[in-house]
Amino acid sequence: MNDGHWMKLKKAVETVTARLEKTPDVAMTLGSGLSDAFGQPEGGITIPCSEIPGFPVPTIAGHSGEFWIGPLCGKTILIQRGRAHYYEGNTIEDVSFATRMYALLGIPTLVVTNASGAINPDFRAGDLVLLTDHINMLGVNPLRGANIDELGPRFPDMSAAYTPSLRAMAKRVAAAEGIAVKEGVYLAALGPSYETPAEIRAFGAMGADLVGMSTVPEVIVAAHAGMNVLGLSIATNLAAGVDPDASLTHEEVIETTRRKGAEMRRLLMGILEQL
Ligand code: HPA
């Protein structure tokens, strides 16, 4: 299994390298509803996932599945619009494929964004939250199988998977821009059903502030490969049962993300400038 994964990765990296003038400084993954937050910046190139051999193509609404690479905020940035999720039926190798490709391209920094449900009672729908850590409840680990030594060690340390200095910088940028940010632990649940109120109470007791269905596989492979990681979430809704009268819909998630898109963009631009 892993041999095939490694060959696919090498082929994808070759294909993308051939189209790059320069190694990007940052890879930024834009999740649910955020794909269009940066519009179509001037210049640069767009590579649809479908043009990269072996690359998994995202399927759900709100994920467009392409890469834009070009100049932004004085840097060379790769923007990934849309991501593969495990709940879509992708293998865990496919879910972490793009991030491993970034590591092999030599991109030093990963910025991941997502939408999440707020478990922490101090959080509100629409809050921007910097991820401090995660809890993996997916039941799988993208590093399972023979280790790819070219990427990183067999038993990688996850003590500081979310790079503390990047988070400190993001907080400074947010303060300077007058944007409120919180900090929290993100728990990845499998989905695609939203959680039950009992699950949310359990996750809260475990120490989770936010719940979502993505990001953790990407962060694990990024940390494995020694990349610096910044995670930023929009708490799009209160998690199940936090407001006993509320129900959860994907439309609400997309709507809140769109509503916060401009602020998110402003914060991310400030962060990219400082990187
Ligand atoms: N649960 C899981 N994933 C999510 C949620 C949620 O409440 N909101 C946005 N993504």
C-alpha cells in the first residue's frame, strides 16, 4: 500500500515542480465555505487537482479542488481550495496526500483553515479560533503502514504540532488588525453525521473546545515531515446540544463561513505578510 502511495506522491511532486517557478513559502488550505475567500489573486497559476496524477479530487459542496500558486503579500503562496475528507470514502493516504506533497516540494509552512462546531461554552458561532492542539478521534492515523523515511521518523513527536511561535505571531497580527481570536483544542470526529449531544459532552470532558471532520490528518503528516503549522478555525455553529433548541445544518456552516470570510482573509493576509 505505502509503496504505491510513495510512487504516486513522487509523480505528483514531479508534475507540480515542473510547473513552479519557485518553491512556495507557504501552503494554505482553505476549508468549507472559505475556498473563495481570496478570490482569484492577480498573476500566478491554477492547477486543478485533476491535472495532478494520483491526486484525490474533492467532491462535496463548498470545496472546489484546485491549487493556486502565485505572489501574495510579498511571498510565494500556494492556496489549496478544498480538501479531501475521510468521510467522503477517501483513504487516509488520499486525505493527507496534498500535505505530503507540500512537504516533498520543500514548502516549510502549512496554514490550515476549517469550519468547526463550538464545544467550549465561552465560544460563539462566528468566533475565529487559533488551534493549540488536537484530539484524533478519526480512528485512523495517516502514518499507519511502513514509514516513509524520506518524510520523517517512525514515531514523530506531536508535542508542538501547532507551532507555538506561529500562533504567537497570529495573535499579534489579530490584535494589530483589531480582530478577536480565541485559542482552542480541535477534535476530529469522523462524520459525516454531526455529533450527538452525548458525544459533544464526552468530547468536552476530554478537553476539546471545537469539533470538526478534517485537519488532523493533514497536521499529523505535516508535523511528521517537520513543517511549521498554523491552524485557524471558524466556529460556525454551537456543537450539538450546546444550545438544546438548535439543530445543525451544513448550510449554516457555509453561511457563517461566508459571513466571516472577509475577516478571515484580512487575518490570513496579515499573517502571510509576517511569515
Ligand atoms: N461538527 C462537526 N464538524 C463541523 C461542525 C460540527 O458541529 N461544524 C462545522 N464542521
